[in-house]
Amino acid sequence: MSLTSSAAAEILTAAAVVIEKPGDPHEPRWGDQTRGQRDLYTQLVLSLALGLTAFFAFCILRPKWTELYAARRRQRCAASHLPELPDSLFGWIPALYKITDEDVLHSAGLDAYVLLSFFKFSIRLLLALLPIAVLILLPVHYKFTGKNGIPGWDGSEPLDDKDQLMLDPSYLSMYVIFGYIFSGLTIYLLLRETDNVISTRQKYLGNQASTTDRTIRLSGIPPEMRSEESIRDFMQGLHVGKVQSVTICRDWGALEHLVEKRMKIIRHLERAWTKHVGYKRVKLDESQLPLVQHRRRRGASLLSEDDSERMQLLSDNGRSHTTDDANARPTIRLWYGPLKLRYRTVDEIDYYEEKLRRIDEVIKHARKLTYPPTELAFVTMESIAAAQMVIQAILDPHPMLLLARLAPAPADVVWKNTSVPRSKRMMRSWSVTILIGFLTIFWSVLLVPFASLLELKTIEKVFPQFADLLARHPVLMSLVQTGLPTLGLSLMTVIVPYLYNWLSHMQGMTSRGDIELSLISKNFFFSFFNLFLLFTVFGTASTFYGVWENLRDAFKDTTTIAYTLAGSLEQLTPFYVNLLVLQGVGIFPFRLLEFGSVISYPFHLFRAKTPREYAELSTPPEFSYGYSIPQTILIFNICLVYSVFPSSWLICLFGLVYFTIGQFIYKYQLLYAMDHQQHSTGRAWPMICHRVLVGLMLFQLAMIGILALRKAIARSLLLVPLLAATVWFSYFFANSYEPLTKFIALKSIGPESSSSGEISPSSSATFSPPSGLDRDSLPIRIGGQALGLRLNKYVNPSLILPLHDAWLPGRGAIHFSHHETPSDFAV
């Protein structure tokens, strides 16, 4: 969710009431011109109340609840060099502001740098558009139409009114002139920021020698080449460089299933031991917050990077967390016989210990077996230059064979999907695409009630008694028409992405970075197509038939699309102003507060029983770019589309507040509060740019429609070359700029990076502790849970994962930790 801020409350006081025509049943009963002002005023008051409450709550809780609001800095080496923020109420704000882009890059990675760069680009553009909107567009609109852009202040004349159509030609020329000016300004700033992102990315990646940057993902390997020796010989025969190692993926599904099953047995065993030994916690101090009590109870500072986890779970005296008198050993029922109707009772600890012993033997045996190879392999070259030449070349004259792509980080690989044949992955991908098509129609049907709430005539026809109630209570009417649609759409932007996230995981992609990029694409399609484009088209539809009638008429041809967009956009201006206010001012501060984590913490605390589960309570929340980027692009496109409308100054003002607050909040979360994986090295930037260009085309199409509605056909045709030029530029950008956001230019590779891969700090060990921001050292994830071990080589962790014992209360059991790396893990 997102937020926006205030402005212009004094103008909302003047009001004029239009007397209803009592005898005409076709006239709307709602003639109050002040309703739009009251709606905006109500939205501002509610949003400010919500946003300021969340902001002050965060300022108060931040220094006291450091395990949540400073979790990343306390638990991640990459953030340890960041400055400690002051504990004063507002002292952290200037300290955060002073953190440079270089600090962001070295602490949070290229993905965070790209996200914040988009916010900077948006702020720069809106700072340029706002003075133009206030000093030029607003006076011109007011002179020729009497409109000042404030909802409810301008009256409600229809677009096809005779006076509206007979406008001064010089006024209509304004749409053409500023259509070109704003389009050129957007493209100029976009290219400027793109050059900055490309330059930073090339320097950042070109001067490294990581295993990830020297590795290619080779797919479509024919059956006769599916061995390490054959692949090595083939790569050496290309004469582009020496091969350091080859890892061919195999069908390890059975082994991975055993490892995941073992983790479940471990957790059952830990629960059984906790029932028997007990896990007594220190009595809570009511003056402290829950997480602060939990941290002090463990008696260990999370600033310790070497043995913090051991100190958290096992105290110095060995048994201070356990109860004085042990409980009886727990038992478990084992059902057997026909239809599982008989059972016997056995000792639960002995049962799970025996299961653990047996599965360990099975895993050790399974690791010695030979598994059939698949069509996918990871080839690590000795230099980055060799890897980049292979990735950017065509290796085989036959289609779909020996395709070289960028390799994800070792721990970023989804190993269970590497054994899935490409044909099956493509089938999954197309199935998900078709399902999203059906869901698009489903969401469109759900949008009908929200669109209907914008039409008071519809409420009067369907619910006349409720309409009378709204007529007697103007504030309630404002809440229903303003709050419910914007809140409903905001809730949909939160709920639907989780479904799309699950669908992205079902497509069978081989890396989590690809899954997240796919999630960005899916969520933007939902936000832009359903929540903006179709919602705008459906804006005046009151029935299901009306929806499809509008849709049918709108998509007959491009001219009708332009007409429909122009008419609906002008009518829905109050709604989008209110949406910006709610998103920016009311909801964004709740991101800072991490409201979801705060609400869910008591439930996780209630379920926690074992030392491992209590340790997981302090795990930093995870930041997802797939949830944050799409909605931000949508807000930007709304600001761009409305940049020449009478309400452009209001839209640009609240949009500027949205991006200013958003950049600050995301900067804090990415650096200090939330955990995030540096999957894609900034590959989201071209996706952002292409979607900004889509919004620019929609803006130009809306300007063409505005002029066509006012019978200025010649002037509308003057914008057609601009639309064609923008379409051409999108292809030019894809061919000229996009490759530099995916690959490393050979000229950018430093001499040390291209000479040898031996300088990589992680080339000699399979596991190692994280050293700053090392993409080769992402935490392993097994069964959806992140382990403390860092994987540095392309090897399935199920083959080499140490089979440690359970975490037991009051016992010195060997266990994983988030930072500790025993020497026997090296291979």
C-alpha cells in the first residue's frame, strides 16, 4: 500500500448549492456542488489522522522495539557499517536523509538502488510539472472554462455541452503544446536516470569477481551432452575462455523430499523434548514491549556476529531456560491395522529420535546414488569476460538448444525446478497465463460494485432507502462515495498480489529472482489494467450489462477508446485525487510501522514452543519488490495521465507528496528494518521504464480524446505523430538501453576481474560467512525456510547439508545459526 500528503484545505470552505428540479425524475437528486470538496476534505482529515498516528507511533516505538524496526542492521553484516540512528523522537530523520546513494548500493544492493532511483526520477518529474500546472495550466483553465481543478468547485457541466465544445482554439492548443512538452520532459528524465542506473550497474558488477558473475545457466542440453566432461569440452571448444567448473543438474527430487521431511521430523522432536524438559521463560516486565522482553530474556545482543544464535538459544549455565522439574515423557498414538482403526501408544521422543536416525541413514545412502541428468547445467568460467561473451552469443545453430543465460546466485536457485523438463515448465507458464486471463475478467466483475458507488443515481435506483439516509447525512454520503471505493481498491492491491505470488511460484522458474520479476509483471498488469484502465472505462456503469456494454463500445476502435478514456478520466478526477491522498498520507506510514508484523507477532508468539521457534520470532520481515514496485508505477502513471487536466496541480501535488514520503520510508526499510535478497542486480529497471512508457502512451491517447470530444479534430491529429514517436522510442529503448541493464559490457570489466576467478573470496569453500554484500553468500532456503548457511558454489544443498541435531532447551546441541559457520562445513 502507499500514501500521499495534504494541501489546499482553505479553498474547500466556499460552497454553492444547486437547487434540485423537483419535477424531473431523470435529474439526479444529488445537486450539492460542495460534495466533491467535502469528499476531499473528509479524505484529507481521515488520511492525516491515520498517517500521523502511524508515524508518531513508529517514532515512539522505534528505539524501544529495535528487534523489529532495526532488525536488518542488527542481524546482517551488509548493514552493519550503516550509522546508528539516534534514539530521539525525530533525530533519526536527518541521519537517514544523509545516507548517500553509495551507502545504499553497498549495503542494500542494486535492486534497492533501482527502486529508490525510480522514486528520485518521479520526484524530479513532478517537481518540474507542478510549477507549470500551478503557474500556467491552472490560470489558463480558469480563464477559459472557470475550472480550478478542485473537485466540487468547478460545477458538473457535461463534456458534450455546447459551451464546452465552442472553446477558444488557443485554449485547445494548450493540450497539444503541453502534450509534447510533458512527453519530452518525461523521456529526457527517464533517459537521464537510465544512464545513471546503467553506469552504476556496470561499475558495480564489472569490478567484482564473484562466482555468480562468472557463471552461465546452460539450458537445452541434448541427451548426448549431459555429462560434466562433454559440457566442459564443448565450452572449451568455443575458445572464449577456460572453464573452472561444471555442475549439471540432476533429478534430485527424491533426495530433496527426504531433506524436507527430515526438517519436519526435527521440529517434531524439538516440540517433544520441550514438552518433557520444559522451556521456562522469564516473567514479562509490563513496562517493556514484547520483543524487548524477549531480547533481554535471552541475554544476548544481536550485534554479535559470531555466536549470537548460540547465546540466544542456550544460556551460559546450560539450563536456565528449562523448568526445575521435568514433565512426564510425552506419548504419541500410532494408528495401524485395517482402515487405521487400531492404535498403540509409544514414547514420542523415542519415536521421533528413531525416525531421525533412520532418515539420516536413508539420506546418507541417497547422497551416494547417481541420479539421471537433466537438460540444465551451471558452467563457471575463469573470467567474467568469458562468461559475458558466451551469454551474449548464439551457441548452437538449432533452435531451443544450448541456450546460455545469466545464472542466479547459488543459493537463489530453486533446485526442485531444475529437474523439471522445459516443456513442462512452458506448459505451466502458459497455464498460469491463461488463468490470469480468466482472473482478469473475474476482477472486472468485482469492480462493478466499487464503480457503482461513484454514481449516486445508481445507489438511488438500487437502494432508495439507503440513498435517502445518505441524503440526510452528508458526511456519511462522503464516506460511502469516497472512502469505500478507495479503500476497496487498496485492499484488492494487497490481497490479489499474494495470489499472483503463489501462481508465479507454480510456473516452475529456476530462480527466486525470476519469480520476483514475474511477480512485478503480473501485479502491474492487475493494477494497471483492472484497477486503472478498466475501472476508468467502467466508471459510469451501474449493472453487469452496462459494464460489458461500455467495454464493447470502448474497444471497437482506437478512436472510441480515446473518447471513452477522455470522458471517464474527467469524471473520475475526484476519485483519483482521493486515492492519492489515501495511499500517500493515510497508508504509507503504516508501512513504516510494519503494521502487519506487529499484528501477527502475538499469534506467532502464542504458537512458539521450542528454542528454534522463539529464535525465529526475531527474524527480520521480508521486503518484496514484487509487491512494492507495481503500485508505485501505477501511481506515477495516474499523475502523468492527469498532468494537463484542470486538476493537474492537485494531482501533481499529492503525487509529489506520495513519492517524497515513499522514498524516505522505503529507504529506511531497505537499509535498517527489512530483509531482502539481492536477486536480480537491478533487472527491474527496464520493466519499470517500459511501464512508464505505457503510461505515457495512455496520457497521449487521453489528450487525443479530449481534443476529439471538443471537436478539435485537427489538433487531435497533431498528437498522433507524438504517439507514434513514443511507440518507436519504446522499441529503440529495448534494443539500445535494455541490454546494458542485463549484461556487463566487456569494456566495463576491470583488469583484476577479467584476469582470474581465483580472487573471488568464496571460490575455495562451499560454505562461508557473509562478507558485506556478497551475492555469492545468500542464505540457503529449504522447505521455504531460510537457514543460516551460505552457499558459495553451484551444488544442490541437499547433497551437502550437514545433518545436525535438534535445538534442545538447556543442552549444548549442535545447531545452525544465522551467522556461525563451523570450519567443517568447508569442502
